[in-house]
Amino acid sequence: MELPGIGLTELSGENDYKKNWFRGGFPNALLAGSDAESQTWLDDFIRSYIERDLAHLFGVELSSVILRNF
């Protein structure tokens, strides 16, 4: 089952819209206590996607730095 991020129709206030825009709509990033915590979660999410999924998809074994730059 694929679950999308939190949509704009699920938000109520103007600050919620701004948070959703800058934090990407992912529940863990959106509900984080601070922007720094949100950014840490997003960085970890991107890193895991790059290291695990892209490497598997393309069948390559490159360092995470090279894949991240890609």
C-alpha cells in the first residue's frame, strides 16, 4: 500500500501550509519539534533512499558520497 505525504487539504492554518511546504509533507518531518530535527529526519530519509534504493535499482556499488552527488 502506498501512502502519500500529508496533503494540503489535511492542514488547517497558514503556518501548517508553510511547514508542509518546507518540511516536505512527511509526517515525521512535519511533526518534528524544530526545523533542525525536521532537517535531520529528511537528510536521513534521503540518505537511505540513495544508498539502498538507487544502488539496488541501477545495480551499482558506489560510495554513498558519489550516489548523493548523483
